[in-house]
Amino acid sequence: MSSIPVEFDPKSIESKSAPEARMYHTEVTSNEPMTSMLANNPEIYFVPPKRSSEWGHWEFKKGSYYDTTTGSKHAYWKDKDLPQPTKNIEQLRRDMVTWGYCKVEDAMSATQVQVVRDRVLEQAEGERLAGIAQRTQSGQNINCCVNKGLCFEAFIEQHPDIVQGGPLLEQLITECLGPGWICASLIAAISIEGGVPQALHQDQGMVAPDSRHPMSINVLTPVTDVDEINGGTLIIPGSHVALSEAVRSGKPVGKLPPAINLDARAGTAVITDGRLLHGTGINQTGTPRIVMLNGMHKPWMRQQENWMLSVRPEVLARASSKLLQRMGFQAFTGGQTNEGHGFGASGRAGEAAGATVGFRLAADGGTYERVGELGPNSTEEDLRAPFTLREVVAWARAGGKSAPLGIGEAARK
């Protein structure tokens, strides 16, 4: 057998791959715009991800991004023409382009709001009772809502039966993303008293921080009124333009305007540009604050081959951690999570916290038990069902030392 050319030897490749010799090294490793944003806006530095008992019950760091108020009350912003709730499509377009968000007034009727809010609260309690609630630094998330109520199916479709302003939302989203956009997820984000604020971030920063138009859109629809007291979403109006222009020009992000809390009545749909800096605020009340997070993005932002469905069980059974990662079976916060498993993971090969192959193998074995509708009146049998999510999470928490869930059964198929 002929020897492998020296040019293909890993050591030879490494010797010729010093940082200064690499293509696009600066662009790939810069971590912009976040690096210069934090350097030039130290007040945005995120509080450590700890619970209130560790960082202080509402112990606001004076001058930090989360020590703020709504736009109409903020000394810097109160005289600016920030978005107001409206049904006027021309005004909504202007707000979106100028500020990176707009507020669609009464996108949901009071009755529609109540239907969704009641279902979210019931599901949240059911998942707590079942021991499968996904806790967040701010409270609790309800993931994969499509499995947890007919109202959520209609919500993703933006059907007028549950979102009366659906046609207007769809028009505006299509103008931002082009036709054929798809839904990334629908999550009910519940912020509770004593939670920790979320770091300001861009939803699409990892994809195209320098794009001239959004690659992703998020529709934040509160089903409880939100303001600066109960954790209204933190945003920096206009940051979608400032950060994108900095990355395109190769210049650092300079001093940014201060953040504000989003204020909106329940049923207002707030469309946000994927480049807008935002994060969850702090709920200082004893009443849960609920916002539906409905993300959308361009249709090409997914794998060409649907590996999650198409790969044969025997291939998965013998796959290395590297192969599994290449095929997308390693989730991270921004993609490929499965019923919420993978939030907080980094997408690295072999990382148990983001390994999703167990779900697929359970499906192959006919044992995939998905979390469906739960509530405080669910039977003990329903609450103690052998949810695959519970088993995968337990496997991950144990360090993922054994073979992934279902691997033996899948290999015998």
C-alpha cells in the first residue's frame, strides 16, 4: 500500500497553520461584535449565573444594563420616538427598520390571551409535578409547545383563531425574511420572582452579525402585561444597526445607548430583528411573567440532509462522537435542542448535555415517550410516564458514561 503524502500528515498541516497563515482567521476568531461591545460598555457585563440567594434578592448593580426602566420613563429615551403599539402597517415598518422592533397592537384578543395563558400555567405546573420542568435562571421554560396544546399549533401557524393579527404578522415577517421562512421554536418563557437577568445577546449573531437585513425574527408576545417591574424584556433600541455596521466596517462597537425594559399589554405582538440586543429582565413581583417566544428564520438555515430522520439505526449505533456531531446530533442553546434538552450546551462532540441521539434511538425502538399536555389535574400515571426526556436528562446528568439511551435496542433492529 502506498504511503500517505506528507502534505496530509496532521503534524505537517499543523506546522503550516500558524494563526497568521490561516484564511479568515481574524473574522472567525474575533467574537465580534460582543468582544468590543463588552469592552466599551462595561455596564453590560452580565451578573454571574446564580440564583437570588447567591447574588442578592433584586440586588441591582447601579448603572448595570438591568437597572433600568421603560422608554417613556428613561431620561435618555423619553423624548425619542420609540415604537408604540399600533395596527398601522406603515408605522410598523418604520419602527422595525429604525429601532429593530415594532409593537403590533391587539395581535391577540383578550379571549385568545386567556386561552394561551391558562394552558401555559397548567403545563408549567404539570411539568413541575412530573419532575421534568426546565428551570432557567429567570424561571421556567415550556419547550416544544407544539406537543402541549391545540392553541400552540395554531400559534405557530399564526392562525387568526388564536392570533387575530396573524395575517399582519405574516406580512411583516415575510418582508424581513423573504418567502418560505420557517419556525425555529415556540417557547413559553416564564419569569418568576427572584430570577437572574439574562445577558444581552443577538439571536442571529452567530449566523450573520454583519447582515444588512435580518436573517431571523422573533415575535415576543406577552400573555401577561409586562413592564420594568415584572421583568419586561431588556432591549437596546437601534442596536441592530449599530452592531451590524461595526462588524461590516471592521471597527469595534463603541459606546451604546442604555437598555430599557419593554413594556406591553398582554396580547401585543412585539416583532424583533434577530440582530437586536435583548435579554430577559428581572421579575420583582410574586406573579409569573409569561412571554411567548416564537422564532422564525430563513428556510436555508438548516441542514441539507435531514440526518435526524434519515440515518439508519445501525449507523447511529456504531457512530463515533465526531460523526454524531457532524450530523447534528449535538445540540446547543441556539439549535437542534430536543424538547428543551441541549439548552446551555455548546454543540461539541461527545458533550452529554447536548447529545440528542437518545431521542432518535428511542423512536427507532418504538419507545419514544414525548411530553404532551400536562397540568395540575393530571393523573399520577400521566405524571410518572416514562418520558424519554427524563431518561436522556438523567443520562446526561450522570455524565453520559454509558452508551446513549436505546443504543442496544437500535443496534438489534
